[in-house]
Amino acid sequence: MIVGRRPFLAGAAAAIALPATARAAPAASSAPVFTTSNARWQNAYDKALAVLAGNVRVLPYIPSPVLIEGSVYNGIWQECGPHEALVYRHWRPDVARASHLTFFALQRADGQLPANNKLTETGFGQIQMVVPIAATAWELAHATGDAELLEASYRACSAWDGWLMRYRNTRGTGLVEGFCTYDTGHDNSPRWQGVPDQCPNKEAKRYPAGFGLPRLCPDLSATVYGGRRALAAMARALGRNAKADSWTEQAEAIRRLILTRLYVAEDAAFYDLDAADRFVRVRGDILTRVAGEHVVDQAVFDAMWQRQLGNPKAFWSPFPFPSIALDDPSFVRPIPRNSWGGAAQALTALRTGRWMDHYHRSAEHGTLMNRWCEAIQQDPSFRQQIDPQTGAFTQEDAPNYSPAALVMVDFTWRLVGVQQVGGELHWNCRPAHPAARGARAVLRTDQGQVATLAYEGGGATLTLGGTRVARIDGGHARLVTDTAGRLLRLTGIEAETQQPMVTLMNRSPRRFALARNADVPLPA
């Protein structure tokens, strides 16, 4: 959703006028609240929030607190930190804001954003990007009406795009090139076997001779595509319509290049293309990253799902998604610590919210979320990765890893709570779910309304600002409304057809037949 300049800036005026101390932390009453009589679920959920609170730290150079990665990672990384903080924003909006502004404040004069900011150093030795910082910055600024953040994000992310095209387009293809393992954050991955972890002398403008470098990388290019779409939206909100059109055209140009040069239709997979124009045929979670930025259309995605992502022999393991396909010869066993050679990573799980609903896989997303939450409840130490076949966490990894804690929190709300998604409220009603036992989810929307989803009597009651929106009994469904509570649609969120009885506003109850992933429009 794109807003005009005047309404956006008017809505932001109050936020910008506040002194820094007033933004230090939200009032306790404004943070989301989830309670359930399922003690096992509640304990894991509460522990996850405690881990996240413990991972809010102040790092060198920037006085504001950010959400660090946790575990052995004492810092914030561009590939994941802004996205993680965005997921956490309802609990700590100040942390979400600072977790973006940190990168902009440390940006070099030539436009290069740091790969990370750690207790020990600020790193510029790789680009290390996955979820576009432009996309998360835009979502945060738009949701909170923060014009100051919008302006800072547009300047910084425009310059970053320019840097990438100057220094990571050495082959002149228009695609983004990988120079080292850490560029994509794929530590210990067969994708980068033999390639140095960092760029020479920790200088991301350089690549070592040999090793088939530089490579054209589908996921790095997809990150730029998603960033350009966000820059177009930012430019539009700032009233720069000509620039918005230009960013849109540039986004579409790189999208076409990704599809024409880096997609292999007979495999339904994306691969790196090395300096000799040979595909690096390792099937890994590149596919989820390309999907995360919505590069492919529904038809191509469906082929990827059938052959790869939804294939139990490849990526649809009992605990999705392995970092390397189960049936790829390069899958690494036994699974070592910090391995993108096969382990299912909490980071990948957390990012599924960016694409599975978009591609009409809401029911399958429910399956994935249930399995990850079950794995966490079995071992609530919040470590980095699990065995994709058994769900066992790698014990050699240290505990208290922020992405794993965010998986537990975010998935709880996506399974049985209410979420704000842009201008919509998604009421995820699963009365028979284990987490829904006597559960109550309370969220303050960006418009200041209190949305409550309460389970009792075998059903769920939905209220917004004290007014009942609907009652759902006898089945699972997602009810989608706008932020004022106006009805939009029902979505099928289970593998089996559901027949919920839905009572809308003051109307008579009506039973719906909801097939898997189906959308049923509702009358206004």
C-alpha cells in the first residue's frame, strides 16, 4: 500500500516531535499480549520473549539499543537484523527503528552499507544481504508514519543500490555478483565450497583470483529487486513520482535478468552462474530467498513447489526447509554446528512469512509453523538450526539465538492470533489448535485500535475497539478485515477442507466450506 506525501508526513509529525527519551520503549500496555492455558506452549512463548529482551543491546558507535543476533553472534547483521527487529517491532518499536538507522549511520561516503556492526568491529568485508533493508525500512516507516525514517531510508538505500551497481556488476550483466561465502551468509555451505569466506583484506569491492569468481547470484539479485520495489514505494510516498517510475523500471529489469539467466526450468531451480558461465548446480535455499522477494510469478512458483520446495524428497522435509535439498548429493551429514549444508535454519523459517501466503500456501505454512513450534517446545533453548528430518536442535550451537525466539513468537500469532499486514488485519482462528486452549491474543493496531481474538466454548470471538467483528465456530479459518474491521475475505488455512460456522457482525450464522488455500470474498 502506497500513501501520498501529505497524509504520510502529517501522520508522522507527532512521532518526529517526540524527544529520544520518549521513544525509548513502549508502554507495557501497548505491547501485544498472548496467553493460553496450554502451559507447555505458554512457557516456550514466554521464554522466547525473555530471550529477545535479553538480546536488546547497545553496540559501539550508536547509542540506541538494537536487537542482536544472540547466541555466539554479538552484533547485528544486514542480512537479517533489520527484518528480525521489524518482526519484534510491536514489543520494541524503538529497537526496530534503531536496528535500521544503525546501518544508515555507519554507511560509507561511497554508499556502502556495513555488513554488520558487532561488539568487536563494524564489518565491510562482504555485502551479506538477504532480506532487503530497503523493504523492511519502508514497511516500518509506513506502518509507524515515521517521515524521518522514510527520508533517511530512501537516501541510504538509493546510495547502496548505486554502490552495488558500481562494484558488484563487474561483468556488466546488470545482476549482482557474489565475491565470497559471507556475501550470502551461507557459512559452511557446499554452494561456496572452496571459496574464501570474506573478500581480500576485508574489502567488499575486491574478489580473489580464481574460484570461478565473480558469480552471478540469484538471491543477491533478488534482494536488489525487492529493494528497488521498496525504493519505488518510498519515492512515491515522498512525492517523487518520476523517481518512483524509474525504480519500478529498474526493478523489473533485474527481475527479467534473474529469470532469463539464472533459472533452469528443467530443474525448477535457481543457481549461481560462475565466471565461465557454468551453473553451480547445488540446490539450496536460494529458492526460498528468490520467492521471498516475489521474483517469480505463480506459474513458475508452482513448478518450484512441485519439483523442489513442496517435494518431500527435496525441501519439504518433516521440519522444512533444509538449507540444501535432502536429495542433493552435497547435503552434509552428520550435521555440524552453524551449517548451511543441510540443516534447517531458524532464519529461513522466520522468513517464510514473507512469501508462503503470497503464493497461496497458507495451509502448508501452518504445517511448517506447527512443526517448528513443536521442535522448540521439545528443546526451548533457542538454538540456530535443526535436523530437517528429526527436528533435533544442534547442541553444539549456543542457546538464546534471536531468530529461533522470534520463530516461536511470530508463529504463535500467525497460528492462533491476529496480525496487522499493511492495511489488513488477519484473524487466524484455529479453535482446535493446542495453543488456542483458553487463549487470548490482544494487539494494538498501528491505528491505535485494540484487536482481540479470544477462544472459548469451542470457538473464537473477534473484537476490534470493543466492537465484535465476528464469531467463528466449528472449523479453522483466517478472517481478513481492513483496519476498521470491514470484512474482506476468508482464507482456508488447513490441508483438509474446513466448514466453520461464521457469524459476521449482526448477521445470522453462516457455514462456509473452505478448501485448502482458498479465498472466499465476503460481502461488505
